[in-house]
Amino acid sequence: MQATSTFKPTEALWRVRLHLLWRGLKGTWAMFAESKIGLTGLGIIVFFAIFGFVLWPIYPWLMERFAWTPEELEAARNVPYGAISSIEQVYHPVVGYDPLIPGIENPSPPSRRHPLGTNQYGRDILAQLMASTSSEFMLGVLAAFITVVIGTLVGAITAYYGGFVDTFFMRLADVFILFPLVSFLIVLGSMIELTLIKLAFILGIFFGFGQITVILKSQALAVKVKPYIEAAKVAGGGHFHVIFRHIIPNLLPLAFLYMMFNVTSAIFSEAALSFFGLLPGIKISWGIMIDAAHSDGYILGGRSFQNWWLWVPPGVAITLLCSAFYLVGRGLDEVVNPRLRKR
């Protein structure tokens, strides 16, 4: 009696690929875990992710139960001026205010109800920091993703075809590298309303056609001369097959490394534009917090030290988050670059 085979080649190939992917990820993590600076940066990123995506939605709930007494809440709801309907109103990052201190001069220093104090409009600084974190993440990651997609495609295509295609995109990259991006964004922000999405696309295009294209093209040239590329062509593989199945996968580790560095550039660009007041489409961000303190004269002379809670928290947040992505990039550099590996 002949036995029937239950072997499924497609399923077996899927399992093998999944196993190889998992083994590759484990090996990459093992090498990355040896980098202390990389782990430090990753820890800071995780902290900000929890800070902005987990703690921010429950922050008013926590304040209502631990910072306000029942008597204070009752007084806040019955005060003639500025009575609140819910505790969320007090900690709203844009329109919030403290109804218990009408007539008292703001900003107020850190206290039990406001751990980082309030600004000149009576709005909670910690609530503004939390509410801005998700926007900073979205801007940085989206701009860096667009940068990597453009840079990887252009770098692979220019290395593969060469000739006029190579010359055109390399000269275009020279233009974008030498172009004064911040000055251009300042002029553009005064002409049109820049939102986070628009700013992310603009930064992604500028960075994508700039330096990362040159770097990934040089890496793609090294891949192009490998024996398996010629073998793929001899086996009948077309241009699309060679580029997307052989060249681009070998560029992804380096592209992901530069993605981390571009997140830092995007966050810094947004902070600079917000400080100049050129992002009216954004309600709140760390740069806007510093700009608000500067516009009202709280970062001038001795007042900057008397009201330090207005500009120190957002300044520290910008520095930490930008440094975190840079440190992760340095840790990934040890994974991507064999000369930097310890083993």
C-alpha cells in the first residue's frame, strides 16, 4: 500500500524563512545588547513611549486621586470664577487652567497638584510635555521612514543602472546637501501652514534625496559586484528582481541605522521652527513651549532662572529624545559595521 505524502513545499519554505528571520533577529539583538550606549538610548526611548502613550491618557485620573483632596475638587467646581466640569479640563495641554487660583499671578512653581508647575497661562507643564511626546515621535519616525524609503530606492537604482541615472541623482543629492534647509523651512513656514504631516514629508524628501542617497549608493555598488548578482542575471532575473530581491535587502541594515540619525534631525528641525512660531498648525509641542516662554519675556535675564520650569523641562526633553535615537544609531553601527564588533 502506497503511503500518501503530506509534505507541503510552500508551508515548509515559509517555516524555514520564519526560522531564519527569527535566528537573524536573535543574533542582531545579541550584538546590539553588547553596546551599552545603544541600550541606554533604547531605554530612554521606551521611557518616552510610556511617558507619552501610557501615562498621558491617565494623568488627569492620577492627579484627581493623588494630588487633589475631595474638598479641593468640590471647591473647584463651585468657585464663581473658572468652575470646572471635569478634572481633565485643568490638565488640558492647550486650554487648561487652575480654577483654584484665579487672580493669582502665573506661572506658578512646581507643587503637589502640578509637579512641574504651570506656565504663564495657568496650564500644566507636565501635561504639555506628555501631550507633545506623541507628536514628536510621529514626526521623527514618519520623516525618517520617508527618508529611508527614498534613499534606499534611489541608492539602489543609481548603483544598478549607472550612467545618466547615476549622474542625475548624484547631482540632485549635491543640491539637497548644500541647500539651507532651516532657512528654506523658515520661509516656507511663513508662506503656508505647516502641519506635522506636511513637515514630515518635506523633511523626508530633503533628507531622502540628500546624504543618505550617496551613502546607500556606495553600499549598493559593493553589493552589485557580488557573484550572486551575476548568478541571478544568468538565471533569468530581470532588473526589478535583482534590485528588489538582492540589492535592497542588503541595504536595509545600513538604511535602518541612518533612519535613527534622521529621527534626531527631524525632531530638532520641528523644535527650531516651533521656537520661531512658524508652525501654527501644531497646537502644542516642546518647541512651542519654549517659544511661549520666550515670547512673554520669561527667558530674559534673571527671569529665566526664576521661572526655570517654563523652559528647562521641554529643553531637557528635546535633548534626551534626540540623544536617545543617536545612541541607538551608534549601537546599531556596531552591529552593521563588522570592524566595530567585539566578536
